[in-house]
Amino acid sequence: MNKSLFKIHSWAALFAFIPLLVICITGSILVFKHEIDALLMHDKVRVEPLAERVPLDNLLASVNQEHPEYEVVGWVLFQDIARADMVYVMEKGTSEWSYLLLNGYTNSLLSTPVPHDHYLTDWLLELHYTLLLHDTGLLVTSVFSIVLLLLGITGLILHRKFWKNFFTLRWNSRLVVYFSDLHKMVGIISSPVLIILAFTGAWWNISSYLHELEEHAEGIEHHIMQERLYNDAISLDAITAAAQRSLEGFTPTYLSLPWEPQANITVWGDVPTGNILSSQYSSTVTFDAQSGDKLSSYDVREAGLGAFIVDTYGRLHYGTFAGLFSRILWALLGASPLILAITGVTLWFKRRKQRARAKLKRRQQPKPVLQGS
């Protein structure tokens, strides 16, 4: 079994190591996406908090007035009060989403609408998520995520008795021996995290790809935004206040406005669960887009175990569950395939040469002469 697993592990790594390097290294960088954004464009993503925010209705009116050629379809309300609001918009006559940044305390626009891959870290996110292949990339990266999952599992099985020589690094030995020790050590340390990253990433990408297939089966195109799809008389402030009254401890974090016909207004948010893995988008309250009446609510605290587990994927994937410590750990271990690729490929070539030399030596050995009776 070990011999078969080793072959699977080796060939899977050789097949996928370049795409996996791209996915894992960009993922490690993106753990600190906001910090990089703040360094490169501080005036766009960071704001000075004041005593009160401008009402959402006033902010929405400003966006509509400044950019009448766009319709607002989403609004991110970050829990970090010093972050600028991110407002998703669709240009009329298109099905494309863009976003702009806005100061919720001064009602001032900090950027014009830009595509989702406009800034450096947005481009890195698109590279990480789809390898720049758009919807097809969701399926491609899903395949490589499954390969990474396979590598993590087979590696753990192959070295299931790792504790015997876990801290052994034979520094003074030949390069192949040192690389073998380093590969095993780094692999064992990083495998649990890589398995988590691979599984959650594959889950999201496969889910997104299947959603695209379902929504746009039989050639159905994305909706072209032509006009506002919700009643102007609806107050976003009233909607968010009603959502907070609906669920105990509910903190709004994202407003979803209709981007296609029959869609409604949904307020996503965080609720206290006592679970550090619970996401900031764990619960929802939905309202009718024309009347503003409440239609339904979803409280993760009342959901089944399966839904509760899926909700943890966000913090597990991004490593945000234990603050800066877990983010640094996730960034370091997420980039470990760089070391694993260098050591693994080197070992593969060394072993390939050794097998070739051994095969040649066997061929050169004189064959025994059979003596007649």
C-alpha cells in the first residue's frame, strides 16, 4: 500500500505543483490583503472613525447622484470601524459588477467604480480563485484543490509514524538525505492546515461553479441591468433596524440589493454564538424588494450541524479565528508548498537518476553461461 500511495503522491505533486504554488503563495499573501491595501492606498481603504455614521439612506443617495449610470447591488459594512465601506454596483446596460469605496462617516466617495480585479490584491485574489480563467477557472482550481487534499492525506498516511524522527534534520548528510528530512518535517507540520485550505477552497469553488451551471443552464445569460429593481421608497436604515430587531444580537455586515428580477433585499450579519469559527455572515434577514416587508430570517444558532459546520469554513480558510497569530500561522503554512515543491522535485529527479543508473548497471552485468551436462 505504501508503494502505491507513494506513486500517487509523487505523480499528483508533479502534475499540479506549478498551479498549486500559484494558488498557495497568492493565498498566503492574501491573508494580509487589507494590510497590503492600506499600505498601497491608505486614503481609499482606511477612514477616521467619528462618533456617528451618516445614515445609509443618505450614503445611497450620494452614490446614486454621483454615479447615475450605475445601480447599487451590495454594501459591505465592515466590523473594523476604521475601514471604508465597499459598495458593489452594476453599470446599466451590462451584467458586470464593479465596486467603489466610500467614507461612511463623511459621506465622501473615495474611489470611482472599478472592476473586481482592478487593484493589485484584487488581481491576486482573482488569480488565486480562478487562475484568471473566469468561470472555467472555478472548475480548474477545484481540481487542483482536490489534488492538494490528496497530497495532504497521502502524505500523512505515508508518514503516519512521524513522531519517531519528527525533529530529525541530518544537516551534514548528502543533499538528498537532508531534503528528505526537510520534506517530511514541513509536510507533517503543514498538512493539517493544507488539508483545511484544500477542502474549504474546493467546496467553495465547486459550489460556485454548480451555482453558475444551475442559474445559467440552457444558455440563459446573466441579467443586464437596465433599471433599479427595488422600490425607491424603501429605507435601508429601516431595513437594517428591522433586521437587528428580528435576531438577538444581530450585527449587519452586508446588504444584498436586487441584481436581477425576482431577487429581494437581504441583510447578512453576525450573531453571538460563542464559537470563534462562526463567520460574520452567518445569519440573514430577507425583505421584499417592493414592499419592504420582512419575508424570512435565518439564524445560524437554530440551524443544523451541517449548516453550522459550513459556516466555519470562512474563518478556517482565511485563518482569522485567533487574530494575528492564526493569520501569521496560516500565511506561513499556506506557503509551505514552496519548500515541499523544491524538495519533492529534487528528490524525484535524484531517485529517477538512481533508478536509471541501477538499471544500466544491471544491463551491463555479464549474463551467466549455462554449462551443458
